[in-house]
Amino acid sequence: MAKELQDIVQKCQILNEEEFKGGDFDRFQGAGKKCLEEGYIVELLEIILNEKNKVIVKCMGWNLVGPLIRCILEYKEDDIERDCCLKILHKLVELCNPKELVLSFLEQIEQTSKERMSQTVLLVLKPLQKVLLKLQRNKAYSMGLSLSTILNQLSLLPVPYTVQQLQEDRHGLCHCCNALTDFVNPFVGEVVRGMEASSDRDCKDLKEELLRFCLKSLKYPLLMADFEQLPEDTIKHPLRQFAADILGILLDIRELIPKVVPQHGCRNQTWDNEGLLEIDQEQSADSLACLSYVIFVQDFGMNYFPLVFHPSFILQCNMVHVQVLLERKEESVLSKGLDLLESCLLRLEDNSLFLQYLEFKGFITIPQDLVKVMTLCPFEPLRKKSLKILQLYINKFGDEGKYTLFRCLLKTSNHSGVEAYIIQNIKNQIDLSLKSAKGSKCFTGLQLISLLDMVLSLPEGAETDLLQNSDRIMASLNLLRYLVIKDNENDNQTCVWTELTKIEQNFLKPLHTGLNMSRAHYEAEIKNKRENKRESHTSKTICSVSVAGEKMPTMTTEMELQVLHSALFTFDLIESVLARVEELIEAKTKIAPEENTGVK
């Protein structure tokens, strides 16, 4: 086969470059490919290195890039044949048309299998870089196309998550990412020099492509990476290094601060993401959110961040990013959203945010997003953390802000446990206000009445599902008990005594009726189950139960009876607190008239 290639070369040696025909290209490629496949690599190298064949190689050699790369991947690192193939590749890069070579390299990256993706990328990057640097025209476009193609293919690889996965890097993603930063460094240097010298178009185009690369890298793999996995005594986190490199590129091309701090206000509007060109809105939102996380949580680039910005402004800028992260389902992304919000809040003093901040984008919806994580997220550590951050968020607002947040969350949470938590917060704020010499207008007096109306009521009157709403009901009763004990009728600082008739009508009486109805229903269910159990003469009868419209795992009759008895116990608990509240009200209302009579 080497003889066939030699014959083709000898024929073409006597022709001028413009005399080469399509058939000559096909025969050269076919013969060269067979040389590689059949092991005539040394012979092929001799033909490629022969100075007489320089014009032929220059015109036709790019056709061998694909077969050559596939051949290199088959050999081991120390094989002589692999070394010969690399020399051939080096010669092709030196002689062939850069435009044709770029397309050939990218074609190989697109066509390679997932199993060989990282090997192919790592093999191609260095020669591809050399080819791109040789381009005089359309360098920015070719570089952008190359980076886009590589990142698109790498996105097929899973992001290593655990310590073991990071250390093994089985798919080679970490190696590829760190090699990519070496790949773009010369182009970053060109942009930096171009910005210092002038504002030519080539410099701007290269800068735009580098910006695209950075934002795409932030979306994948950095958005999905867990930067907290590796302990300090293990290897360095390779993706942390990649994140640091990406921030370094953004800093060098003067795009770091503009992408972190918007050039306009944040008041109830979405970022325009100007300058992101063809990058779609969703991708840019994810990328910028990840960028903020890397800066404010991982502390990359904070040395270059202006200290003049107030912590409240930093929070304001990041709320839209937090919202983007908390809307995702992946554990690593949700964790980034919680960490970013926590980092921003910890910079603030308690009670430092005014009510007006709730008019800014995200400030009123973020607490609702936290509630969704608390109640729906399948990852327990994130549920617990979101509860902790919700309290931290509440603490940062002044009285008016807290008051508005409480009303909003009571209306929107639709979760008994969350509502109970908010009611406990309301109780704490009332307690602080009663103990304060000045008191709060929001948590005492007439303004408190509308909040009490929301708390001291049943969502659906006597028809309310008391079992499903038991947490909220218990919290409401405890709040009412506290108000009756702490606020005397003569003082009436909380207006609870003014509103007592309404409270009895909207809360206490319907609760009595609901308890009687619920108890009767569950006692009848227990009686029915027991009768069925006696009829079947076994406690292993399988039953199906639905809760909140969802079918629960099958239970035996004995298990179902335990559930029903547990419900009755909950009703007993509610009833005991209800009775205590009514006793306190009766005692207080009896004392007051007697005192009044004595005065007369």
C-alpha cells in the first residue's frame, strides 16, 4: 500500500498545484488511510517529510487528519508508531491550509465516541491551537467555533461529583477543562494586547468569543460541580481550578465586574444581559448565577471587587441569581443558590433592610422559593438549610418588612408546618414588642389586627381538615394563649380583647365543631375497621390508604388502626390546648368586671 501511495505522489510531483484534480485528492486520501490502517506508518512519514512532496502535502494532507487521529488513539504512549503518527500530524499542521485543518479537527471531535471524547480532545487541542494562531482572517470565528464544538461534546460527559469521582476523573472531563484554559491563553493575550493598543475589530471579535466560552463553561461543567466535596488534605479540586481560570480570563478581558454588577438598577426588572450576543437568555442566566456563586461564596476574584458596594446592594444584585438557582432541581445547583443567599445575608446586620427592599426583584419571591425547597426538595440537608436561611432572611428586615413577609408567607405557603413556623415568628415579634419600652406599630395596636385575623381563623371553617392543618392550629392556639396571658384586658396592647368576639366566631367555635365532627368520623372508622377485622379473623388484611390525594403504601388493618388512633390523639391534644385557652379567657373576663365594680 505504501507503493501505491508512492506512485500517486510521483505522478502528482510533476503537476502544478492548480492541476490537481478531485480524483487525485481521493486517491491520496485512500492510499494514505490504508497505510495507516495496515501499519505502513514509517513509510508514510518518509513520504510526508520528503521536501519534494511539500506542495502535495500542503494541498492534500489535511485529508489524512481523521485517519491519523484515529490511528494515534489506537496506540500506547510509548509505541514507535504513535510517535511517527504525531510527527506526521505536526508536519500537516505546519504545511496544510489552516482553514481546512480546523474543519478536519472539529469533525473528529464531533464524530468521536463518548468513551474516547476526552482522549480525542486532549490530543487535538495543541495542534488545533497552532493552526488557529496561524489564521490571518476569521480567527475569532474559527476559535469560537472550535470552543463551542468542544464544549458541546464535553457536555455529554457526566460531571464528577464525589471525592472518588474527582480523583479518578474516569471520563477525563477535569483534564479537558484545565487543558482548555491553556488552549485559550494565547488568544486572551492577543485581546489584552489589543485592548491596550487600540480597539480594532479583530480584538473585539476575539473578546466576544472568549466571553462566550467563559459563560458556557460556567453553565457546564461549573454549575453542576460541587466545590465543597474535597477535604483540605486531598488533591486540589480540579474544577475549582478551572473556575479560578475562568474568572482570570474574565478579569483579563475586563468583563468580570460588568457581568457581576449590572449597569442599571435592580428594581423589579430582569437583567438585559447586554453583550451576551447569541447566548440564549436561559444559559446566560445560569452562567451569571454560577459566576456570582464562585465570586461571593468561593471568594474567587473578591480582591478585585470594589469595596465601595454596600452589602445590601450586593444582596440586591444577587437576588435574581439566587432565584435562578433555586428554580432548578439538581442538588448541586440548589445548594449553590442557598449558599449564595446565605453568603449575602451574613454580610448584613439584623433589622437593616427596609420595607422598600421588598419592591426589588426577587425579594418577595425568594422566601416562597425557600419554602418550596423546605417542603418539596428530596434532599434533607437542603430542606434543613433552607429553613435556617429563611429565618436568617426574616431577621434582616425591620418590623415593617417582617410584617409584610409574614402576611405573604401565610397566604402562599399552603403548608401547615411552614404556617406554624411563621406564626411562631409572629409570636416572637409580638413578645419583643411588648417587652420594648417603645413597642412596634406593626406587632401591637390596630395594625396587628389584620395579621391576627389571618392567624386566628380556620381556612375552611368547621370543614377544615384538622389533621392536615394540626401544626398551624396548635401554633395559633399557642399564640392566642400567649396573648391572653401577657396582654391584660385593660392594657389591650395587641387588641386581642377588642377582637375577642371575632376570634371566638371565626376560630374557637368552628374549631370546636370541627373537632367534634373529626372525632366522630375517626371513631366510626375505627369501629368499622375493628368489625372488619373480626369478620376476617386476621390482622393481616391488606388495606389501601390515600393521603392528600396520593396513595400510600399498603397497610395491614392493625397498622391502619394505629394511624387512626394517632389522629384521635392529635385531636385530644388540640382540644386540651383549646380548653386551656378558653379557661384563661373566661378567668380574665370575670376578673375585669369585678375590678370595675370595685372602682365604682
